[in-house]
Amino acid sequence: MLPATQKRVNETRTFEAPNQDILLKTIITTLQDQGFNIVKVNLDSSEVTAQQNSNIILSVMTYPIDRNKFAVRVNGQIYNNFSASSTGYENIVDPVFYQKNFFEPLSRSLFLQNQPF
């Protein structure tokens, strides 16, 4: 099991965006592009929850660091029939999963959004 600090490092990246609303909209679009259905959006806490194929749940939170710089933290759970948990969901701890399935697509979306057409 990973220490909490290492888990937080694996789940968090810093992004630049014009403001937090645009960042949240880009997160929602990125999740949808990755095949996730948006389950809940809480603008007050800057949190988005999404589900993919009833077996993966991601929760994404953002918080400001600077004027146009934001920390984005994502944590996920995957359904496992053989899980010891009563819900059958286990935390996703693989940093490659987060990088490949969320952070890289989000980075591309933010980059493309800032390109003139």
C-alpha cells in the first residue's frame, strides 16, 4: 500500500487555465471524450464525478494555486467482483493509469483550447 503522500503526488498535477470555470468545463469535456458519463458536478467545491462502463469511478477536484495556475487532483476506483470491500470497488493506485487516462488528455485539451483558429 502506498503512503498517503505518494498517492497524492500520483493523483495531482498543476495546470494553467484562464480561470477555474474554464478548467472545470475542460475537465468535463475531457472525461466525456474518454468515455466517462458525468455523474455529479459541484461548482461550489470545484468537483466532478464521472463513471465509465459501471466499473470505473473518477472524482476530480481543482483548487487555485496562483492567478492562472490550478492543482487538479483525480482519484479513481475500479469495480472488482473479488474485492474485500463491501462495495466491490478498489482504489486505483497506478500512476500510469492517471497519467494516460486523464492527465495527458486534459493537457491536450487545455493546449488545444488556447490555440487560435
